[in-house]
Amino acid sequence: MATITECRGALDRLSDTLARADGDVRGAAALDRTLSCHVTDLDTTFTGRLRGGRIEVDSTVEGPPPTKAQIRLAMTGDDLVAMVGGELDFARAWASGRVRLEAGFRDLLRLRTLL
């Protein structure tokens, strides 16, 4: 099972990857939205913002997200680490229910580029 430190590291690596992206991916990541990532098996939530093509984690809280972020992710720690490491395809994990992504309709349309 992935640890909280490994999950935070995965979010940092994902942020770095988004910051280096170009084209449609860069445009999709350029949103300015609140973000939460609930790591279900650790019952821990990372909260912050997707801003300027980067994920800025502001806090780590126990349990589910304390407030409803504009973009909400939920998955196990192992799936988070595997997705960022390229071992798990996000679109397949989302389609199979291993990953939950909730956002407004317009945000989902923009984020689909990242899938």
C-alpha cells in the first residue's frame, strides 16, 4: 500500500509533468480551480488548486474532503502512484470505476484532453 508521502510525491510529479506540457494538454491544465484528491485506502485528502498548469497542494486532511472542490478525484494510493508512474492508464481506470473524477461539465470537457 502506498504511503501518504508517496502519494504526495506522486502529486508533485504530476504537477511537474503538467507544467512541462504543451499544446492541448497545457491548455487543459491551465484552469484555475480548487482541487481535492481523496486517497480512499488511506482515508486522506489532499486539497489545493490547479492553477497556471500546476497542482498546488495546500493541505492534507484526514477523511473525505472537508469542502466540495471544483475538481474532485478519488482513488487508492496505489492507483495514484501507478497512474503518475505511467503504469495505469487514467481513462481505463476512470471507465472501470477505480478512479472517480467529478467536476462541472465545462471543466470535464477541458480535462478530457488530459485523459
